[in-house]
Amino acid sequence: MENRSGGDMKKLLKNIIDWLMNLVIAVSAMICLWLLLQVFVFSSFRIPSDSMEPELQAGDCVLVNKMLVGARLFNIFKSVNGEQVTIHRMPGFSTIQRNDVLVFNFPHPKRWSRIEMDVMKYFVKRCMALPGDTFRIIDGKYSVNNISTPLGNVMEESMIGRQPDSTFDKAVYLCFPYDSILQWNIKRFGPLYIPKAGRMIDMNQKNFILYRKLIAWEQHAAVTYKDSTVFVGKQSITHYRFLKNYYFMAGDNCANSQDSRYWGMLPEEYIVGKAVIVWKSVDPYSGKFLWHRFLKKIR
């Protein structure tokens, strides 16, 4: 009787161990699948501010499709430690279009004088100009290559165009590259050529002012201007061929958005993906779930 009882106990213990092992394997497989989906397919990001209103509002949680532009591969551990890493992008199913709402790593997490990647700091803005475009702001309104397609929040842009210059705060009014000769501002900006990989530009004083951050980032070297000559490190240059693609990004809430008007152009490598849907929205003040925004398609 005792032997029989002991055998039943061993069998029960074996069944419990088998069940626990199967559970561990199943949970591990689910975690691996979730991580793979996060890396290659989609991610979720919470909107912290009103810079994209009215399309997106603070408290929205957006689903970001990575497959459209292609998922990025890089050393996440080095990046978390603050090291600058090489980023590789997988082939995507589509290309970025003007007016797409994109999530990206903010290229100036520490200082606006140099481009760096902070894997923990994300922005969401609308794409105004693509590599190879020439971007302008005329009376507050955004335009590219004189195309007729409306860009961004046209109503907000028109309001800024009508507002007297003297009513703007200086920190809001003045824009990249903050040069006393160009004097670009949120009403009159450009023309600004958005660099495309392989395109060459003359390296004069104006282009030094506009593109020195991009060249320094591509070449990992200081870019200086002395005696009417541009230097990359100690090497003087008269022309420069861009290695990367760049984009011009702007928020729909034009009067309250820290975007490319202020910090310049966005490297393509820093783009995470396209925001496609609001899958959850919670009022940041009341904590109330906003059902009317549930599964709202982002346009």
C-alpha cells in the first residue's frame, strides 16, 4: 500500500514538473514573439504634449507601424548606455510620404549644436519635406517645390501668417539656423534644400551655416569656417556629397511645437515608423478613458 502511494506521489510530482516546464516554455515563446513583434512589426507610444493637436492629443497611445519604412537593427545595450551606434534598416513595404505622421528619436537630446541619438527620447511630428525637396514657409504657410498639395495644419499656418510679428515671443518667432543674415522665422523661412543621399552641394558660407551639423554627424569630425573656406577636421572642402537622407518635420499645433523649424533636419536613421492608429486615449488630467478616440485612424 505504501509503495503504491509513493508511486502515485512520484507520478503526481512528475506531472506537476512537466506542466511547469511546459508553462515556462509557453511563456518564454510568448515573450520572444512579443519582442520580435516589437522590434520588427509595431510599437506603442504615448503622446505627452499638445504639439500635434488636433490630430493627436496628450494622453493618446498610438500604434506605430515599423514594416512600412522597415524596422531598424542596432545595438540596443550600447544605445541605452548613451553610446552612438550604427543603425541598419531592413527593407520596408512602402516609402515615407509628405504629411505622414512619424515617430522618431529626437536628434538633439543634449544640445542643438550636434546630432545624437537617445533611444529613450521620442518625438512624433508630421513629415513636411522629403529628401531632395526644397522647403519654404511663406506668410506662415508651408510649401515644397511649389506643389499644390496642402502640407500640415493649413488653418494654424494661416493664423500665424496673419499675426503681427511684434506679438510673437522671440523664442517662438526665430528659427533655425538662428543666423543674423538669413533671419528665418516661423512666418518667413527658406528656401531650404533637404539633403538626399548622393547629392552634392557647394560649400559656401550659407551652406556651411545650414548643413554643418549634418556633415559633422556624417563625418564624425568638426566642421569649421575660416577665411572663406570650409574645413572638415583639418581638410578644406569646396563641395560636399551627402551620405544620408534627411526629412523636415513639423507639428500640427504650429504655435507650440518644437520641430524642424527650430532644430533642423531629421536623419532617416532616427525614424522609428509611421503612426497609424490611436489604440487608447486617456485624459491626462482626469484619467478618464476617451472612448471617442478609441481606434481613431491617424491622417
